[in-house]
Amino acid sequence: MEINVSDIALITLKKLLENDESKKGIYIYLSIGCGGGGSTSYSLAPVEQDEGENTVIINDIPFIYDNLMLRHTDKISIDYNPSAYDKEIWLEFFSVKAI
């Protein structure tokens, strides 16, 4: 799996993990719409483990993904677009796409 992470996304993910010391890695997963017939999208979430089924380390951040991801893509791009009005980190502002 090739994972491309923008500089702003890396900085933001490091801050996110530093803010919650129980979180050790970032899990990237495929989200399938209602009943399996809806659209698919990629998402991420901070997790407590730092290893899993498949792990790629980028700038000391473990990115964990499962084999289901490999059935859909072998390249992921992660970016972060913060809101101009909010100083908190929101997972919704991360863009996770197959490339």
C-alpha cells in the first residue's frame, strides 16, 4: 500500500495523537454505504494500537489498514483542509481518497 500524506495532514495527525496519549496510530478504512449498495468512501480514525493487519509507518505515525482496502486500491492520498473559523481538529476535514 502506498500512502501519500500532505505536510499539513502529517502535522495535524501528530497533534491529534499528542492530544490523546491513548491513541497510538491512525486506522484507514473503507466505509460502504447503507446495505452495501451505497457509495464507498475512505475514512480515518485514531486508534489505541500501533500495529494491525497491515501497517505503514510515515514520520513515526503508524497507518493501519485491513485487507479489504487492498481489494479496492493500493494507493491512498490523505490531506487536511482546516476550517478558517475553528482551531480544533476535526476528522471531517481530512480528505482520504484512492489515487
